Amino acid sequence: MAEPRGPEAAVRCRLFAAEAGPELPLRARDIARRFAPLLAGYIWHREPLRLRCQPQRGDIPPHIGGTTVFGDNVEDEWFIVYVVREITREFPGLAARIDDNDGEFLLIEAADFLPKWLNPENSDNRVFFYKGELHIIPLSDETDEQDYDLSTACPTISEALTLLSTRSEEFLAAEPIRRAVYKRISGYPEKIQASFHRAHCYLPAGIVAVLRQRPSLVAAAVQAFYLRDPVDLRACRTFRTFPPDKRVMTMVTFTKCLYAQLVQQKFVPDRRSGYTLPLPSHPQYKAYDLGMKLAHGFEILCSKRSKVCPVSERKVLSGPLWERFLSSLKEKDYFKGEMEGSAKYSQLLRMAEDYFQQSVIEAESYVELNPGDEILTLLETTTIDLEELEKEAASLLPEDDDSWMEITPDDLDKMLKERRNESIPSSSEEEQKYDLEAVAESMKAFVSKVSTHEGAEMPWSSDESHVTFDVDSFTKAIDKILGADSEELDSDDLDEEQEFDFSDEEDSDAENQRQDQKALPNKLIGSLKSYMNEMDRELAHTTVGKSFTTQKKGASSANAAAAESTGSDSEDAGLTPVDVDMNLVTNLLESYSAQSGLAGPTSNILQSMGVYLPDNTDRVGPDKGATG
């Protein structure tokens, strides 16, 4: 049974023992030590990844798992997917399940390549990472498995683990499915550094000292400011913890998501706070603005400190478990050759201590401090040298370029096409060759498709058959709709009855009725043709025909000769057939031009069919559309 999930965006991962091996607590500690260099320096948006031993609940066996709230930064979720996959690669006896508020989001990522039988109702307990690869347990009729009853909607965890341990090679997900998921997590662990953004901030010296000890606290401070309310801002009127009189310039490491959240906020500080900003034209205006917002976040966190004295966290950082953990970090070159006691070494050591408390020691031995308590504890135990901080501020490295925040329409189109795994057409004029006939045929194929309750089908392949019209089938369909009995027709239309020459005599014999019924379809078709001919003659005297593009005289000469040979009226013979394809393409181009480069029905439908129209560069006026 699926466990209830909260309203916040969260990802849940569970590691089960598919093969015999060490006990789960030992495996959990081995996992924490193995991935400490990767996870210790990561800045989580909301919550860190915590993998704890979980007891058996119902039909869910004991496992290592946890739920992480990632909030607005979906990259945290996919980083966890990468970590979980690597865990199953490093510890092949473990099989991993991972889902979020949307359910099987791995399948959502590969929705275009899933088998037809797989749907949200029967996908639970079928998707696993095992030995570093994605596996999907199929239905029983595809597995020929007789030992277990898999005809139900979903197997149990125990059944799935047994199948994986014995026949995992048969359940390896199809290559397109794996490729779609692996593409989403490609680039790690190098991608971690690319997700950071380093910016100058004009901050109180106390915050600078705190961030040097705990760089990840920047996430809690940004969230506190981003989600502030009027009650939170009351604490920012006086700034008792971080007054603005001792501020220095420093470099702060954000994630790109946190940086964007802070920059995009428009905020004017309270006059009583003492925080002022220079003019926007000032070269360091952004640094002042970022520092002011971040200081508000830290002050809000400190205002929410607990009423009781925080428990000291240093007492747990001793004993053989910590010593083994520290030795494993040194073996994996976690400190990157830094001298013991240096500022960089101390910062890395502090991050390792935090990770050890969150992920290695037993849950009941760890008392988690709220961010405000942790900030105040660090302030009490840290010596702040203002002169040293000012010297360092004079030689700061350049901050990162934030041009990645500016996305042009072309960049957005490129991102969407890459997301849909579509090829991106070249922008050079020589390669932008568009077949207008293909546009017309694609639209015809789209119209000919039969839509269902699941939506309209897009004609992805241009090799499909063209639209055809079967006159006999159409006649039979009309016959079925109208019926053979004159009583089914509109009895109020006396003119139609006279034209069709229906008999109203009740005493006519049955043989005449049967003959009339057999002749009725032909009379109906003749009547429809007469209506159409009459309509053509009436429209010939209007200007409606001028709004359509007609065929060239040479193309219509054969039709004209045929009309003369059949003895049609001279007026009918003079009618020039409409060029349906030309009118279709012209109207599509005019509609596309009216979109002015924005999203619209024409571009959406054509792009869904793989047809991309160029920009209308020869447009001479706002009312003139593109021409064919």
C-alpha cells in the first residue's frame, strides 16, 4: 500500500535487500561513508538526503530509505536519482524504488517509450534500480512466471525482489526508456559545480563568519526571506542579531535556483532597520541588494530560535565511528590536500561533521537544531576578525556571470525541442527549405485522423496514405442516415416532397413502394447535385469567389473540356475550380504571421506534426500576412 505523501514537492527513495549480505545498519553506514565526498558539500534547497534504516511496515520489508523535500529546485530530485542509481551500482545486492508526489516520475520522464500495458494503475512496485540499471517488471503473461500470481494490478515488494534476484536480465527496461531517464541525470557529479552560482554580497560580519562554517545555511536564509510574512518582518525592524553597521563584501555560493529566487524579489527595507541601498546605477548595487535580502533571511531565522537552550552537537563527534568516518574521507582525498588547520580544511571538516550527524549516526542519537539555533551557536563559538575580513574583501575573485537568467525566445524554443528530443533546424537561409506541399498534405492527414477520448492523433510520418474519398461508401452512409422511408424525412418541407416526387397514396401497392425505395438513393444524390449546382450559380454573381485562389487556366482546361462534352451550362463551364491546397497553405501562413512570433494554433499544430515554418522576414505591414 502506498504511503501518504505531503503537499510539498518531495521525493522518496527506498533501498531493499534483494540478495543476502551485511545487515542493513552496516550497509547504511557503508553507503554514508562511500558517498560522503559527494554529498557533504552539496547545497540542498530544502532538506538533505537522509537514508535511515526503516523497520517493516505491513507488506513493505525492512529497508534503508528516506523522504526529501526538494521544494522548487527539481534538480535536487534528479541528483538523488543519480545517487540512488550509483548506490545500486556500488552495492549490487540492493534494489531501489524511487517516487515522488506525482508517483512514478521516472516513467513520466520516459512516457513516449513506455509499453501500452503500463499505466499509473498497475505500475506500483514494478520500477527498480538494480545493479546500476533501470528495471521494469512486466505483467505475468509476458514473464511466463508460474511461481507468483502477477495477474493482479501490482506485485508486492517481496515478489518483485525475488524476481529481480533470479531473473533481472529479463526485466531490464527497454533501451529508449533507459536512455530517456539516464539523459536526465547525465553530467553528474561534474554537474554539481555547474549548478552553483557565486556572487558578491555586502553582508554583516557575523553572517560571513557563519557561512564560512556552514555554507549550506544560505539555503535556509534564502527560503526564510522568500517565504516571509508580516510577522517575520517585525523582527527585521531593529536587527538585534545582525546590525548593518559592521558589513563587509564577501563571496557567497548559491545554487542557481536560490540565486534566482533572491534576485527576482523586489523588496524595500524598513527605514528603522538601518539598511540602505545605493542608487541602482551604483556599480555594487546588486551586491548591496543581495546582502540586504540575505541579512533579512538570517535575522528571520534567528527570530524563530527555540525557547530552550540548544543541545551541544560537538559531544557526538568522537568515538571509533567518527574516527573511521574521518579516515575514510582522508583516503578518498576529501580534503583535497589542504593543510590541517587551514581555513579551507576547517570549512570542509565542518561540512563533514554536519553530514556525519545527518546521515551516519543513528537517528535517535541525533538532535537536529533548527537553523536559528544553529546560527546562534556558531556565533557564540566563532571569533570574528573584522579587519581580516576587510582585507579578504579587497582581493575577492570575480563573481559568476548571471546571463543564464536571461532566456530569449530562441533559447526557449531550443530548450523545448531538446526536451522533446527533436532535431533543431538550422538557422541559415540555405538550409531553411520548406516544402509547402508537405504542409498541405500534413494538414490533410491530420484532419483525416479519427480522434478518440485520448485526443487527436498526430500524423508523425509523412509516408502515410493521402486522404481519399470513397463515393460509394459516402452514398451508403447517407442512405443509412436518411433511411429508405419517406416518413423519416422532414414532413414539413412540402417542396422537397414534390421535388423528390414522393407518393402520398396510402393504397399504392407494395411492389411500387419497393421500386420507389430502390430509386430513392439515386434521386437523393441527384437532388444534392442540383442543390450544389444552384448554389454555384448563385455564388458566381457575388464576390465570394474572389477570396479564394483558383487553379491556373492551363490546369483547369481539361476540366472545362470535360464540362463542355457533358453538355453543362455555359455558366457552369466558366467556373474555375478552386485551388484547395493553395488556399489551405495561404490561410495557414496568414494565421502564422498573425501570431507575431508567439505561440498559436498554427505553429502548435504544425510543430506537433514535425513541420517548422520560418519567420516572416518579408512582412511589410501589420495587416499583411505571409504569402505563399
